[in-house]
Amino acid sequence: MKRLISCLITIVFIANLVLPSFAYAAEDIISVHNGIVEYRVNRETGRYTIHTADGLPNKASDNDKNLLFFWDKPNTSFTTFRIDGKDYIFGNSYGLLGSDGGIVSAPVVDGNITTIVWRIKNIEVTQKLQLIVDISNPNVGNTKITYHVLNKGTSKVEIGSRILLDTQLGSNDASPMLIGANYITNETKYIGEGVPAAWKSADEKFAPGVISYGLLSGWENRAPDRMVIAHWESLSNTKWDYAPNELINFTSDKNQYGSADSAAALYFEPKTLENGAEVVYETFYGIGSLSDTYNDANFNFQVNTPNKLIVNEEGTGYKEQSFNVVVNIDNSRADAEAITNATVILGLSEELSFAEGQADREYIQNIAAGETLAVEFKVTAKVQQSLKVAELGATIQYGGTYAEARKFIVLPSVKGTPPKMQMTEISPKIVYTKSQKKTFVIKGSDFDSLKADYEWTMYIKGQNSGLSYQIMRKDISITNDTLTVTVDKDYEFKADKYDIIIYSSAYGNMSKTIELSNNQKYDRKEYGTLLMGAFEEDGDGSPIYDVMVLEKEEDYEKLSDDIKSKILLTFRGEIYEYEIPIIIDLKKREIYVECDLSTHHLTSSMLYELYMITELLECKWDVFEELLK
């Protein structure tokens, strides 16, 4: 049984939160949340717990629930560092009055990130807990747990780490684990390639109200070398070494400890760390993606797969000769109904194929309201000579309706050639500060890699105004050579030059500069429909072709039948109208249009008008020059 080290319980009520990320500091505990999940940090030791705030939308059963054990102070989840064969626990003091090691600096909260620095001899370790504030980022429901380890000594060391997570789902301190589609209730271990890319835990095996997700690999990280699922007593009584006992059922009190208690330990085996070098250990834990579903299905639907494969040491293929794609269906929302006679279908892009014997679909007879189900597919990737981004799509068909989701996977070049992601140009270069829709098109290369990478952010920052806003992923459309970026219309701007910046640990930071002006000539009017037709006739009765733009679809119904009969082409979508200045150079006697050709397109009627103006200048230049004066 866990020892409760204090009998004093402090209850903190937090209400009326309007910020995307919120930090609260009690005397001994720091609390940070983004409205979906929350982490709490023990000021004295850096130990933490993870909790839901409002949890998944439309699912009241996971509101304000534990994901890791918590009582009074975070204490039962902890991280060990094995240095040259000796084990040390992060946050503890060592030596007389901490002379050999201890907390170097108190926790620092910066928005959604909390860092705390600990030292053991010449090794400095920075623990960083981070929440995502972008609701469209698949990791918004997770806490990222990171340890940056720096060797500040003069000689190399052998160093590794064990991250122990004391799982508690809701009030269930003995939550069963789910690896792929299999529930785990007895102690077990996974080694090397057998370590899953993701795992789950739930408060109940059937009809769970709270489900957690742990991510172990698939981004630009070092994957754990070993994972042990066991009774918390088994793991917490050791700093490092523990051999799982498969006879111990941690979900029952009929075991040698007389209690039901679950935990998971992630092992990063010791490796050489040269002096001055750094190593990073990290994982994600929380409630996963809010949902990967692209329609209004009344269930949560998530697809778990690696974000990126790893080239093998020989450079002949990928370490993941095959990998699992797990489709998780959570039918426990408040408005859930039974899903009957359903089919789960997995579609693959040409860079991927199904492993031998693997079908592309699985039939499901029934998922009752309140239940969850995981469907697993085994997939292989074709070896790529240059970086490619593969795509897979999962579809659930049932009762004449369907839900679908997609994921992207980066397939690196086996030649080791890194992507050459870069921004080369941006348009428009000047936009009106009060324009209702500020959309920019960024040209470049290798942007596709961003689809499968969740470790990047984009900001628009004023060079002089001090204004800075994050641009959410839902407002960024990605193709291989183009980023189409729409800035939130609620953001307020001052006239200034602004940098649109991508911050990426994998591909480096990059930016392009635009200008926001108070000059209304840079505004653009937005329309939903463009009509082309012969709406008028000249003096000889010949048709005059022109365009007509409508702000809303309803405006079409207001047109006369005569106008409707003369429409030749109709375009629907995002259509913009700009004021384009015509520049007349009196000295050179030249006329030209001031516009960015990558953004503006001259119509035939505009060209005709320019022609007429040019003719006028040639015939009546002296008169025109006098008028301009």
C-alpha cells in the first residue's frame, strides 16, 4: 500500500478560466493546465502527477480525474538516473547538506512549461513538463515529460534513466494496461523492438470512463530500450533493477502485496556520454488526441502509429520491418449509441503495404454504448531513396454512415539525406491591419514533413510592436512546397513589419517577413461566388464579357432572370478583390501595374482598360500631363 505522508488535504478550486494555459502555485505545489489536462509539480522534489481538467469534449466521465496517483503531494511517480553503475533519484539530495547533488534551481513556470534543474556531481539534469495549447495539435491532451542530461565534467560517464509512472485512472489505482489490442493485468516486460510505440490504461476493462495514452516513440526521440508493467510496490521498492513476476496480477489484491496497484517503468539503458555532451529522455502521457475523426461521429476515434520510421544501421531499410497501426474506438461519450455491424477499413498510400496475411479490414459485430475497442493492423513500409511522407486513412462504416481519420508517417531517405525544408517567398507582402481575413502563401520545399511532426509551432511576431501570436495548426494548410497560413481574425495588430516563424527542433527555425499597414488600399474584399458572362452589349450589339462577384450564396437568388441567363461560368470558393494601383511615370512616359504577380491575376477586362489608358497617353500625353499637374 502507498504510504500517505500527510493527513492534511488542501482543496483548491479554480474557476472562470479563460486563458489557453493556466498556472497556479500553492505553497508546495505548482499546477498548470490547458483546460483539457493538468500536471502538478512538487516544488521540493520536482515529482509530478498528471490529471484531467475538462478531459475529452462531450465526455463527462473523464472530467477532473487522476491519470497518475495523487494524494496531498506528487510523490509516487519518480525518475532514476544510473550513472557509472550507481542509482540516483531525481530531486533527492545526496552527500552532506546536498554537497554531492540536489535541486539546483527551484521550478520555473513559463506559460505551459515548468522546468526544474537538479545536479548529481558533474551531471546536470533539467526536467521539463510541457502542455500543448494548440487545440488542433494531436498532442493537446498529453503532457510531454522531458529530461535534458548534460555532462559538465571533464570525463565521460555511462548514464541511463528509468521513468516510473504510478498509474491511477480516476479512482482505480490498479488500472489494467492495453498494449495494442491486448489487455495486460499481470506483470510483464517488453524489450528492444518489442517495446510498443504507444500504450493505454483504463479505469475499467469494460465500459471505461477514463482512458490514458502513453507515447514512447515515433517522433524525433530516443525510444525506451525496455518497458516493464508491474505492481507499483514491485517497482517503487527498487531504483532500477526489477524482474517482472508473471504470476502477480496487479489489478487484484490476491497477490503477495495484498493490494491492487499498477505502474509502468520506461528504461533507457546506460550509454556513454562524453564530457560536454547532452542526452535527452522523453515520453508523452495524458488522454491522447481529442479525436482524429473528420466528421460528427458521436464517438472518439484515434489512430496510433509511429510518426517517423528510423533507418537501420546498415542503411538498407528501416529498423521497423513492420509496425502496428492501432485504431482505438471509444464509444463512451454522453450521447453514445451502440455501433453495430461495423467495418473498420485501413487505406494505405503507395509507400506502404500490409504485412503478409494482414487484411485491410475487420468486421465488428457490436460496440455497446460505454465500451471501447482497439483494432490492430500490421503494416510495412517500402524503402525510400529520398524522404517521403506516407499517408494512411482509417474508416469506420456502420448503419449507412461512416467516420474517417488519417495519419502521416515520415519515411526517411536510407541514404541519410536530410530534408531541405526552407521558406523561399511569401505573398502578399503587405496586408491591411484591419483586414477581416489575413491569409499568406509561403513557398518553399519539403513542408510535407510537418504533417507527421507534432513538435513544431508557428508564430507571427512584430519586429517593433511587441505583438506575438501563435498560429494554430488548423489554420495552416500544408503541401510539399506550399504553406497557406490564415491568421486568426480576432488577433489585433498595429502597423509594423512582422515575422512569420516556424520553430522546429527537427528541421530548424525559419521565417519570412511581411508588413501590416494602416493603408486601406491593402485591404481585400472577400467573396464566395464569381460569375463570368456577357452581361452587356456594345453599340454594335456584340457581347461584352465581364465578371460579377457575390459575397454570399444567397445573393445569387436576388439576381434577375435576365442576368442568370447570361452566366457562362460560375466559380465558388474563396475569391478576393484587391485595389491594384496603376503607376504612371511622367519622365519615362511609361505605365505599369504595382502588384505581386504570385497573388494577383489581371483579367482580360483589366488588360483592356490598361490598353485604353496607354492609347490615351500616346495620343494625348501633353493634355494628360497637364491634368496630372
